[in-house]
Amino acid sequence: MPAVIGAALVAGFYLLVGGRAYCGWVCPVNVVTDAAFWLREKLGLTRDRKLDKRTRIYILIGTLIASVLTGTIAWEFVNPVSMLQRAFITGIGVGWVVILLVFFLDLFVSRRAWCSHLCPVGAFYGVIGRASLVRVSARHREACTDCGACFNICPEPHVIVPALKGKDSPLILHGDCQNCGGCIDSCPVDVFAMTTRLRP
């Protein structure tokens, strides 16, 4: 029962602040993927292999089925977040190998490959994020100068287009949005603002 209550509290919190806010603000693997992204920029590596975003959903479903069948939290055996924490604590283990694989995947295969296309934890929080209360809004989208700063900084730039260029709600409602605020900070004409569904 305590585990169920704990899970409900965590889910409720991210339902409020935005599911993938976990990815943008909490996940320690960001240190690895951000380092890979920084090095990509420095080395001028621009080619990205197209990966199917549905893959992380399939991995999520597979780990949930494995958990039901084995009575364990199956994902934790291969979760880079847990492996990174264990690697820092123990200093040894296969965790470092997995973390290096994530780094090289993001460096040589595709920008944000792990977080955007493979991580089932991100997929889970993305599902929660579709209904979250706290949102980023392109409330001053008429002032947009098409400079592209928001797209360059955003780890999931596809989430911006409907809010910025659409004719409906200016809210970024896609579950992939990390509510990181990068678009807010990077926009030179203050198009974006943090708000809620109640005040678009």
C-alpha cells in the first residue's frame, strides 16, 4: 500500500507540473545527453538518423509486461538513471558501459536519441504530461520574428509548431514538452510565458 500511495503522489505531482518536467529538471542522465549534444555542436556533427519515437512506447509496454510476469520492477535492471546513480555510489559496474553507450548514441547516431526516442521513463511521463496543468504558452505569437531561437534550444522542437504557428490555442499541449522554459529564455521578443491551462 505505501508503494501505491508513493506512486500516486509522484504521478499526481507530475500531472500538475508537466510529466516530462522530470526529464528536463530532474533526470540525471541529462548530464550525459547534454554533454553529447554540446560535443556534437563543437564537432559540427549535424547528421541525424531518423529514429521512430514509438520505440520508447514499445519499450515501456515491454517493461510493464515483464514487471507483471516477474513481480519485479523490470525496468530498473537496465535503467540508465539508476545505473548512473549506482555507478557514482559504487564507482564500478556495467552502469558506466550503459552510460557510455547512451553518450555515443546521442553523439554519433541522433540528437537527443535516448531521451526523445528510446527512454520508456520519458514515454511514461509524456503520457502524464498530455493532461498536465502547468503549460508553456506562445501567448504573444504575433510578435514572432521567425528567428528560430526557440527551435534551436528546445530538446523537442516539434512541440512548438502548433502553438506558435497554429490558429487555435497558444498553449504547448504536446506530451513531449519538458516545461524546461528554454523557449522562454531564448526568445528575444518574449513570445513565450509559463502559465496554466486556465490562463492560455
